[in-house]
Amino acid sequence: MVGVDTTQLAGARVTVVGLARSGMAAARLLQEVGAVVTLADRKDRGELLGVLESLDQTTTRVVLGEDYESALNTAELVVISPGVPYRLEALERVRRRGVKVISELDLASRFLSAPILALTGTNGKSTTVTLTGKMLQESGKRVFVGGNLGTAISEAALHSLQAMKAGRPCPYDALVVEVSSFQLETVEQFHPWIAGILNVTVDHQDRYESIDEYIAAKNRIFENQTPSDYALFNLDDSRVAPLRRGARARVLGFTRTQTLPADLEGGTYLDRDRLMTTIGGQTQEICPRSEIKILGNHNVENAMVAATYALLSGCPLSVVRQVLREFPGLEHALEVVRERRGTCFINDSKGTNVDATLKALESIEQPIWLIAGGRDKGGDFSRLAPAIRRRVKRLILIGEAAPLIAKAIEGYQAFERTDTLKQAIELAAAGAGVGEVVLLSPACASFDMFADYQDRGRQFKALVQSLPA
């Protein structure tokens, strides 16, 4: 099966590589259409016990550990999870046999009839996708919200397929999908009705050979769009704004710093302290900037994008305003955990790269005790130095990247290193005073010490809540 036709998947030998959330969802979808599924993962059985317990291994072949690549030998289609590098030599051999290697995102999209509202970018995706979903839900629409965030899109495809088989209507009016560059590397048919890039900053340079290659992966979100679709670009981002010249869809923009250019179909912008939009053919005020509940300039941009997606989807302006006034933000994204003895503790564990941490520092006006560090993803930590000198009263470093960050801020004396997150919190709690903030914003991945950024954030919150009153 050289091509990928969903009508020909029954009986086809399909190997799913990666037994994480999206891989397992893809496997369930493929089983529903009658494919002969093999699951492969380089991890061994002991690391995957929880996953394997949820599987019916009588109908699914599982190949684990060092021999996992052998599962590709007889595959007629390969579906990879986002964490699987698409350049693996084993996958290259599969391609040379004429076998397709696609992402779980691309597979799922082929079973979906409702419009897909897709968003990518380095930072802010999860907040914006969640915000958009809330706007659509509050306006009475049946909405799936997920993708790279939360529930894999294959789960939505499975529910849609089961509804169709049962003679029921599609369970969704729209799908709001967070998309990562990893998912976009191997798309072929993924076709969003609205697609946008929030921003691009240096990230994942442990995966890509250059920033240009990373941008090219992000830009694939627009690849299959047509003139009846919409493409949204950040006009303030020098890496994103030029990409609009290659778009085939109707081009929209958003900006905090300029007026909308004449070459656009329309967009959303900031006029002094008011969010304005031309979506719908007329200029309208969305709300005063001061009414947006979530903190920071970057969240003004996130609000603009969510409003644009929602208005294009037919949400009333009154609903958009209401959600912006009430939405408190996401867990692990500038999340206020506790105030203790006049000190505020904030969890920004989702700040897994330098630019995310810079945005967090810019969003807080009080003196900051910053806890940073983790596993380096190839970020330029020297870019943190000016903001740390200006905004951070004390820096506490943890994890593998601690020596790299310390070297990058050479000359800054107010920092210490601790072996654990618990020690870092106790040190900050003992030193921070009234009106100051203890901020976890690591600028790094979590995998040296934690299962993922959620695990890191939840451990931070538990440790903070356990501090004596």
C-alpha cells in the first residue's frame, strides 16, 4: 500500500512507532478501521507497564526495546508519534521501499469532516487553543480541543468514525487543534480551515539542524490550504511575517505594534489600550486591554489570535469579550499557586525555552526569585542575562543545564545552585520577602528530573502548598 487511502486500511499492516498518548490513540483508530496494527517503542516492557495494561495484546503485536525497528520490516504504512525523529535511518529505509511515513496528526485528519482550526508556534499555543475552545463552547458549538495539547486528535477521529458507523451526525462542529513542529514534519494531507503561527523563537535545536529548518516545519501547517481557507500570521515576528507571501489561503494578521498592512484580508490589532478587529468586514472593538484577565504582553497576542479564530467561526463578539474577561489561564503557565507571608508563588513550568521564560519575567512587576534549569534543548541562555540582571533579585538553578546558565550570566552574583526542586523552593521561601514573587520558569525541558513539564509543575505546587503557613 504505497499511498494512504482510508478506505484501504482494512487488513493493511500498519506499524505505529511510539507508545505515548498520540501513538496509542492512533492505534485505537487504526483498529477501528480493521488495520492489522503493530506497536513499536524503543523503551522496554518495564517502562511501559501502565500503557501495556490498557492494550488488548491478543489483537495487537507489540515490539519493544532494542529490536523495535524490526516491526517496520513488513509495514505497509508507518504512523509516528511526535517524539519519534522523522530522520531515523530505519524510517528512511521504509521510505526507500515506497512506504508512507506519516504523523498521527495527518492520519487522524483524514477521518474528520468538521472544520479544523489549527495553531502552531513556539510559545503560547496551549493557552490560545484553550481560549479559542472556550469561546466556541460558550457560543453553543460542539468543540474538540486537543492535539499536541491534552487529548490526541485521533481520539476525535475515532469518535467521529464511530458516530458515522452508527448513523449519528458528526459529534463536533469544529476541532481546535494545537500542532507542534514535530507533528508537521510528516504531514501529507492535513488541511486546516484556519491555520496560524503565533511566533517562532529558537527552540528544539537538539532536533533541528538550524532555525530555518524549524521554521520550515512550522510553515507546513499552511501547505494544503486553498483560497477558501484562512492563514493567520504574527506581523510583529520577523520570522513569521514574511511567510504570508507563500500562503494560498486568505491572509490575516495580528499585531500589537502597527496598523494592518493593505495586503491583508483583515486582522486584529491593538489601538492604544483597545483590542480591535476587522474580522467580519467592519472595524470593531473587542475589549480594553485592561480587561484581559491573563497576564503579560504575550497573552495580549494570544487573546488576539483566539478572538480572530472565534469570530471567523461565528462566535458573537459579546461571548469573545466575556471569555477574555473571565479566563484565568492554564495550569503551569504563569499559574498563581499560593500567597504565603506576603510572597506570591507562581508556577510557569510550561516555560520550557528561553523565550518563554523571558515573557514570564516581563509579565511580573514585583522583585523575582527565579527557579530555572533542567535539560538543555540547545537554547541560548545568554539571552536571559539582561532580563535576569534587571528583573531577578535571586536566581536559583537546578538540573543538568545549571552550569550552562551560570556561565551564560557571567558577572551576575546573586545566584545559587541546589540539587533538588524541594531545596530550591525552601531556599526561596526562606529568603523572599513581602511583595516579592517566587517564580518557577525553567527555560529548559524537564526530562532530567521529571516525567514531563506537568509533573514538574505539580511537584512544585505540592511542595509550595506543603510549606508551613
